[in-house]
Amino acid sequence: MAWIELISKELESYKPTYDFSNIWIADMHAKLTALASGPAGRGEPPVQSLLFKICSELPNADASDIQLQLEQFNSDGYRVAGEMLTDPDWSTPTVSARWGTIPKYTVAIDFEAGARTFYPVTVNRDQRILLKVEPTSFDPAFGLLSYLTLEFQFMHEYVSHALPIWINGTLEEVLLLAVTYRFYPLSQPIDGFRSVLANTLRESRKDQYSTARDRVSNFAGQIGQKQFSRFILTLANTDEAALSKTKKVNLATKLKSLPLSDKVLQNQCNKHLSTPTPGPPEFEALRDLIPSRR
């Protein structure tokens, strides 16, 4: 979004004084007011109105209470995750029941050397989500987009890290995150704004899983994103007694590299993926059907 880029540009050379939050807030107030009052703001009245609204709220006590804000983002992320995991079109009764046992986690700031922006990390044993950051390395320009997408990031922590009963990078950061991106635009409130921000973050923050995640997202769009979501969520909640972790990891690996151009194979896979309540038989059949990538 162009206006996010404009604000980020304003922040590129800014070095905040973290010892005095009131100074930091005053600086932000001045920069946003100048941007809203300038040609860019006047050229887009809705954006100008939003910026002035942000400026008007900056002097409030809540603006410098980071813990209060994190708890709100955490609550919103937990709520949106619940929307997805209890939706019968996107989830299954087994997954919904599992979600019913997961409480809203606590949230706290946690120091991490070299962290240029903040990002959440889930610690399931403590039922906590830690927001990693190092103030002296913090990049305000990128921090804006990260902050505006914290609701989605917390949602991802619940869907990809709190919910699954087994751990695997491809499962969590490719398959589950791909279906989370697909559901998010349909979550409440449906405003088109939150999902655009999340996609902007996705395009800006490339990682080792990005290419595979985009491939899986495209595949889900072709065969039916809701049925793919039900399949992946159920796989994430299938225990060792029902299917070994070795087989589950093998299936996850094959799914992330499924050739998008092979329509015959896609149609064959769809027979198993379209099962309303998938389970080990469908997982085994699909694992045997998809060839290993050479």
C-alpha cells in the first residue's frame, strides 16, 4: 500500500529515544501530521482522515502502554483463529474440539539480540506468546507494517503452533500458514483492509518457506481452499497412534512440492482431499499417490 510506504519512508532515518516514550510519541505525532497535511495526504482524503485519527489518539495513555496493546492484538488473534477453527466449512468437529481445549495464551515482550522488528514466538509448555525484539536494533520503518499485522501474526501462532499436536516446519510454516492466509480475508470484520496488510507483510517478509507457501496457496485455490483447510488441520491433529510422524512429515513434504501443472494428478489427489472428514486412510492414500520429488 502506497501510504504505508510513505509513512515508512518518513521513519527510515528516525532514531527514537526509547528512554522517554512521551518524546517518541510526540515525534510520531509530528511526522504523521506533516504527512497527512502534505500533498500525499490531501490527495487521498480517506487516508488523510485515518492519519489524523491516529494523531488524535497518540496523546492518550494507551498509546504508550505496549502491554495493553499486545493483549488486545492477542485477544483479536485468538478470536479470529477461533472463527477459522470452528467454521464447519474450513474445519472439522475433531479440530474444533481440540481448539476448545486451548486457552488464550499470555503475551509478553522478550529481548532477542539483533531483532530489527518484533515477531511472536509461541512457547506451548508455558502457554505464552513472546514478542521478540531488541530496541537498539529496531527498524521503525518495517516495524509499522509488523505492528499493523499483529492480529494476523497472533492468529498464525494459534493455528500453526498452539493447535498442532506434532511439530514440523513444513506443516506449520507452509501448509497451515497458507490456509490461514486464505481464511483471513473472510474473518470479521470484513473490511478488506486487514487482509491487504497481511498480504503486504507476506510479500515483504520472505523466508525459506515463502516459495513453497505460495505454491501450496495456489494449489488450494485450484482444488478448493476450504476442503484443503479441513485436510491440513486434521493432519496437524493426527497423533502417532493413528499415523507415524515419519509418514506425516513425508506427506507434508510431498504436498509442498506438488506440481501445479499436472492436472491429472491434481484430480486424483482431489478425490482424497475432498473427503468431508479426512483421516489416516486418506493421508496414506495421498502419500502413496504423490510421487517423491527428484
